[in-house]
Amino acid sequence: ETTDKTTPQDMTCKEFIDLNPKAMTPVAFWVVNKDNVYQQGDYVDWNEVETIFVPQVIKACKQKPESKLEELKQWFNEVK
Amino acid sequence: ETTDKTTPQDMTCKEFIDLNPKAMTPVAFWVVNKDNVYQQGDYVDWNEVETIFVPQVIKACKQKPESKLEELKQWFNEVK
């Protein structure tokens, strides 16, 4: 069994860019929605994450590869 | 901008096992929930995906690395 963390709390931008692209939308969905989905509040749907957020995360991460995805989360909330 | 697919429709088990472990729960969440979250039906929450489904996916994928994650999805629905 894998004992390492299987959620991206401390994933860095560099790790995100190095991901298998097929995992990018699910990881971005986690970053944006992991707190919202519970309250059935204004969670961001898969399509919006795939088409809007993933390209933005890639662009932001290329500029600051050492930053943490979680830091981008505040930035997303302003954009949303 | 990445033009390759950023969602795991055709991700194979081998690709899942080779993922950065931090992406496993989000990818498993996508496999299990991508159709459910819309209908606010019985979607599986993050914690259940992380603690129950990810270990099962890893075990199943080690037995059948060439199978597609989507094929496992039917199997999950029976387990759920």
C-alpha cells in the first residue's frame, strides 16, 4: 500500500507541470473545490476547471515553479 | 498551452501507478465522481476516495496494469 500522501496539499508548481497531463484537471479540481464540494456551494465544475483553470495554472506555474499549488488557490478565489 | 488531454478518460492502470502519488486521489475522484457530481447524487467524498478507493485502484491496477481506469469504474459502482 502507498503510505505517501495521495493528495496534493503540498504539491509544488514544478510537480504540477511535470505531471502526466491526464492528471492535471483532476488535481486542479482538487485545488479549487476540495473545500467547496462539501457545502454544495459554488463549486467549479469539471469543464470549467479543464478549460479555464488548467491553462491558468500552467501559465502561473511556469512563472513561479517553486510556488505551492495551494498558494495559487487564493488567487483562483479572486478570479472566480 | 497544453493541447494534450488533461483528463484521464483513457488513462491506463500503468499510468496511474506511475503517477506522482499526490495526484492519485484527485484522479480516482474523477474516475468515480465525474458523472455523479452534476446530479448532486451519491457522489463519493474526497476522504472516502483517498482512504478506500485509492488503495483498491492500486491493488487492482497492479494485477491488470494494461487495463483502463474507466474499466475499473464499473467495478467501483458495484463496490459502492
